[in-house]
Amino acid sequence: VESRFSEPHRPQFHFTPEANWMNDPNGMFHLNGEYHLFYQYYPDSTVWGPMHWGHAVSEDLVRWKHLPVALAPDSLGYIFSGSAVVDHRNSSGFSQDSTPPIVAAFTHHDPVGEQAGTDDFQVQSLAYSVDKGYTWTKYDGNPVLPNDTGIRDFRDPKIIWNPQTEQWIMTLAVYDRVKFYGSPDLKNWQYLSEFGIEGDTRLWECPDLFPMRVSDSRDYKWVLIVSIQQEGPNGGTGTSYFVGDFDGTNFLADPGQQQWLDYGADNYAFVTWDNAPATWGRRLGIGWMSNWQYAQQVPTATWRSAMTVPRVLELQGEAGAYHLIAKPVPSLAGLRGEATPLDSVITQSKIVNGNFDPSMADLDLVVDLQETTASVFGITLSNAQGEQVEIAIDRINGLMRVDRTQSGPKGFSEDFFKRPHDAPLNTSRATLDLRLLFDVASVEIFGNRGALNFTDIYFPSSPYSQMEIWARDGELHLSEGMVYAMNSIWE
Ligand code: FRU
């Protein structure tokens, strides 16, 4: 493990680059107990620039080892987002022995072509590794998928193996829709079909298509994750998904709505791991914990941005009404330290005292909604400067509100502080379970067994030092309530 990072706002149990700019997670795969993570990286500045793939590896998805940059810009351009697959059968022929090659697909983005106004400055290329993902060689036949669509936005290839048709499938974001391509060998790609929403003009990015078992059943459905560049649930960028069927050529969405994977402002470009040892039907993913509205302005000095905690996805529901649920990876609980129980009845307000740092805590609550009479209840973190982030559950109106409008010094962005963030939350059940992860500069909330996901970041001028639990107009009853201290991964 590395030396402790103690700069202001540095998360203590989330993945961050050692220094400089990071955006989307890229190319994640698992092999022999190692989880690889790549990411959009600009090693020369704390703002976006010529994109590289940064690289890190972990055995437990909690502690990460930073590795050298995996892919750097070349004569074809910057290295934009993409994916990687373990090519078990060596269909690509990149391996000369029995070790399966890892094949990465990414977008080559040519800034000169973009400037010149050409419409084919984004093309898809490959790189491969024959040492289990540690070092990478770009394919000399790049690009493998030129852009003949006439549409300028043509990027973020996500590849899966489709066992039904025995074919590699590439899902690509093409402006306001996705396009699917098929290949036997990862080098030769054939157009299959496209999927979009009639009349949509928003920019789609970072798609991810995969099959999933529906929990507690033998049925399976296909999930298509798509990040959307504007009009996220609380402004700016956000990650959405569709549930439907894929017949090897066409994706057909179930009737109904595009759904949000996360209602907070800060979970973008969420995509999943290839080849992860998922138990029955589950799938592992991670998102970039920021928002393009202010990502380049947030007040960190030496690096910019963090990833969400890795999350386990599950598909629940029944025909016509499937939804994804997401929970933090179980291994995260290994960082828990001393446990402080919460009072089971809270009236008005109570400061939570115990052997934990309020800025870095893992809370597990079950609210007894039948006994609770408070109309609104919640948790507030604050510091001596009077800065605070407030999480409120409005029991009557069935919503959750995260208010970071007073969370710290303003001025770096207007959008960041504009208004509290809301999410619909089912409060008509007998109980409401809530898991909250606070880590210096972020809160991730998982409600109703992972059905509600909510991620927001904040930047107080000194770490929050007080935790308060409160109830308005009545009592809050907890049937379970524990605050766990969280240990840093840097010690
Ligand atoms: C999403 C995105 C991708 C692109 C990358 C560039 O955040 O815009 O579409 O590949 O970032 O860094």
C-alpha cells in the first residue's frame, strides 16, 4: 500500500489518480484475481487535455496499486474511452502462446481533424496485452473501425462476447444513439443495427450492453447503459439505462422509460467489468464521480476527481418493470472500524458521538416507517465554519433531498451550488433501509436495498467534524442504526 495522501479533499477509500486529471473509467477487466482499471487521464495538468489511459490494479476492489500509463496519444490521435476483453480463445491471434491476450478497444480522437472540421476524426482502434494486462501494444492495423457514418460523434466502444451468436459485439455511442457492430476476431467489424429514442437530440456517451439474469428467476434480459451529456436527473451529465432484449442483431427496449442508474449529480460514464467472477446474474461496475458541468473547476489542487466505489449490479422486477439495483462491493466493509450504535428513537436533533471521524463513515440504517411520525428526517454533516451537507428524507412526499448548497466555499462553479438535489424514494413500505458512505468529499447513498442510488460530491474548507441525526414534527424510529468508522486505504 502507498503512503497516505493527506491533501485537502483527498478521498480515503475511493480510487483517485496520484496526480492530475482523470475522467471516465475505461477498459476494466478481471483475470486470475486481479481487477484492472484504466481511466481517461491527462498526466500533465489538472484539467482535461490530450487523453491517455491511466492504469491501476486491485485484488479486492478497495486497495489500488497505481501502474504506469497504459496507452498514450500517437499519430492517430488521443486515446479516448473504451473497453477491454479477455480473449479466451485467442480469436484475435494476438497471443503466440497459451496465455489469452487482453484486447482493448478505444477511440482514436484526432484533434487536427476535429479542428479542420472533418467528420471522421473519431475512429475505433485496438491495443493488446500478452502479459495479463500489464503492458500494451497498439495494433498495427489501426483503426479497425473507420467512421463512414458522416456523424462526428463516434466513440467509446464497449465490447462483449455474445455466447448465443458466438460473436463479439461492439456498442458504440454515435451522437444521439448507439450503433452495434459484430466481429469474429475483434479486428473485422460489421454493422448490425442502431438504437435510439425518437426525437432525442442529447449527446450519448459511454454505452455498455450486457445480458443479466433477473434475480430469483431463470429469465434473463439485456441491459443497455448509456451516459447522457445533458439534462441529468439533477442537472448536467448522468448515467441512464434501458432494459430490453437483444437478438444478436437488434436491441429492443421494453416499453416504458429510460431509467437513471443514479439520481445524484456525480456518477457519470458508469460501465462494467469484463470477465468478473460475478455470482449468479450480478455484474460489477464503476463510475466517474463528477459532472462535466464543473468537473474541471472543483477545488482540488494536485489531482482532479475520484471514481465511485465499485458497485455490484443486479436486475430485479418482473415483465415490463425491470430495474437495476446497485450496492457497494462487499469487500468495502473490510475497511470498517469501530461501530457506534445510534439511538433507536430520535426527536428533534441528536449529535452522534463516538470513536469515528464524521467525514469518513459508513452508516447502516433501517427506518421503521410505521412507528416514525416525523414528516422529514435526516443526517447532517458540518464543520466549525458552518458549512454543511444535509441529507433529508421527506416521508410524506416520498423523496430524498441532498442539499450541498452550503457545503463549502462557493465561487468555483454556479451550477454546483444552484439548488438541492432530489430523488424519488418509496416511503410507503414498512421499513426503509439506507446505507450512506461518506468519504471526505463525497456521499454515496443506497436506499431500499439498492433501488435508489445517489452520489454527490462536496468540498468543505475543512473536513466535516460533526454528524447530526434529526427529525422534524415528530419521532424518527430506527429498528437498526450503526455508524462505522472507516479506515483509510493509504495507511
Ligand atoms: C465522456 C467522454 C467520452 C470520451 C471521453 C474523452 O465523459 O466525453 O465520450 O471518450 O470523455 O475524455
